[in-house]
Amino acid sequence: PGGLNNRGEIVGIFDVGTARSYHGFVRNRRGRFRRIDVPGAKGTAVNRINDRGQIVGHYSDTGDNPNTATDIRGFVVDRRGRFTRIDLPGATQTQPLGINNRGEIVGVYADSAGVPHGFLRARDGDVTTIDVPDARVTLVFDLNDRGQLAGTYIDQDGRVRGFLRERSGAITTIDAPGAVQTRARGINNRGQIAIDTVDPQVRHH
């Protein structure tokens, strides 16, 4: 499971057989499952769902496991099962990771040099690159209905740090006390942020 909305619907990934053939799923609050596969794709992964039933994920045309494939592309599918592919111009890989109830989508893309950047896709399809100033790498994992983004970046010293980005563009770095790595994974409409950390003994919390 990777995402849960306020209607009690859960989305995620399952695999079949030793080849780890990946497929997406949505489970409704009554426990009924529906499989999600991008038409023509070899592997599909589902990441998040909003309260309107819109689901974002990524897929590969060549690999059973879209998490390790080299041709990752994004998609959004609505409650009626209509797919829209998300492929950022000039990107070698596109991976949507979050969607809010306004239909705005965030995620990660790799440029022509293979460097990862965060992105924000508006409802009309316009895309804004999200880069923390002076960061080597920026990843955006989630956003809320207020337009706040939560993600992770690697600074010039190689340290992994979390961040919160306001709709205005203002960025606040998040470093958990005593942690050597901090990753901001999710944010709700109250501005509460879920993080995971690594301590100096390489234990994950």
C-alpha cells in the first residue's frame, strides 16, 4: 500500500511470480480490489490517490519492475478509468508521487544528464521545476490542498535533508534531531509532515 484517501480507498503495488511483475491496485472501503495497469505497459506502479479518486503512478514499457526500469513514465487515471500519460518535456524519466484534491501533481523527473529534480504539475498541465537552492538533488514526494510541498534534497556536502515548500516558494529545511539523514515523505492539510530518518548508527526510524 502506498496511498490512502479520506474515502477509505487504498492504492498500492502488488507483484506476481518470481519475475516481480508489478501491477497497481485500488482497494475500496468494502475490501474490493481493482487492478490498475497502464495500457500496453509491461509494469505499473501506483503511488497516491486523492478524494476525487484520481490516482497517480508510473510505468515502464520495457521492464516488469517500473521502479528499476530506465524508461519510467508517469500517469494519472480518474475514477472512470481514463488514463492520461505524464511525460515531462526533455525528461528521460518522469515519476509522479503525489496528488492533491485540486488535481495538482508532484514528483521527480530526470533531466538529459540524469540529474533528478522535483516538479509540480498544475491542473492545466503546466509544469514547474522544483529545486531547493544549492541542492545537488531535489525530490518532491507529496503536497496538500494548500499547495505546500514536502520532499527531500541532497545538499552540497552530500547530506540528505527534508524540506517544506510553501505555495509562495519559501522553503524550510527539516533536520530531525540527532539524525544524519531526514526524508520528508508526506504532508496533510494541517501541515503535519511524515518523515523517516537515519541515525549515526545507521538505524532507520
